[in-house]
Amino acid sequence: MTTEIKVVNIVASTSLEHDIPLIKLAETLPNTEYNPEQFPGLVMRIKEPKTSALIFSSGKIVCTGARSMAKVKESIKKIIENIEKIKIKIKIEPQIKVQNIVASGSTGLDLNLNELAIKLENTEYEPEQFPGLVYKLGTRATFLLFSNGKIVCTGTKSEEELHEAVDKLVDILTKMNKKSSQK
């Protein structure tokens, strides 16, 4: 049985350790949105890699939409290049911190969500409201499980942590499937 899992979104943050004049940035760059009455951050959209960033006047940045760490770094580099267009020199190499990784894939198993909701701890399952079962595995990883074996994982902060959580989940599900089929 093979488990396929693919990173679909990485949320990462960094600080440029420099104040950013958001109004000037919004007036200069076409790929930005800034409505300070509604939200204190400026939204910058990057075409390649396709990501979005929230930029705050303090120089803090939250980048979302990248599917790999290489793409996160590439996006931050492009954000800095854009900021430098308004004559602000970023002198540091920003330290990037992953906040969350979202991944989706398949376990290759058929899942009986009713049975899992009863037998597993830390689950939420309301089939009338949503077809997936929410399963919190340990401290970080949270999974959405669907009866066709498809899964979504959120909450991990590295690809290694993601793969460990998925392996652990598949191990639990495989053992439960074996017990069910022995009855």
C-alpha cells in the first residue's frame, strides 16, 4: 500500500527588520492591495511562484501559497526586490519560519468514518454538516479523513514532521482496518 502526500500550501513568516511605508508601496506597485481601515497589512500577490504575502509596516511578512521551501525563499526574495523599488534597502538575510504546512493525498484505504469516530480519540465527525472526519493526531498534526481514503493534513511545520504524522496515521488506520476485517 502506498500513501501519496503532496504539499499544497506552506505558510511562513519572516521579518525584514525594517519599517515599510505601506502607502508608498501600494501607490508604486500594481500587484498590491492596501485598505488600512479594514486590515493593517498590505497584500502583495506574486505571479511566479504563485504566492501571496501580507506585509506589515513593522517589516513583518507572512507568505502563503508556496508548495515548497524553495518557493517560499523565492517569494521572499521577490518581495524584497519589490520593496527595494521604493528605495528601501533590506540589509539582512531574513530568517524564514514555517508556521503551517497543508498537504493532501490518499491513504489507499477505504475508511469507515463512523467506526473511526467511535474508536479513535480526538475526532469530530458531523456527516450532516461535512463529509470528512477531523482527527487530531498528537500535538500538531490535524487530519481530515474521507471515506474514499483521501486525506488533508494541517499543522505540521516541516516536511519531515508531515511525513512522520502521515506514516503514524496510516499505521493506525491499517491496524484498525485489519481488526475490522477479522470480525
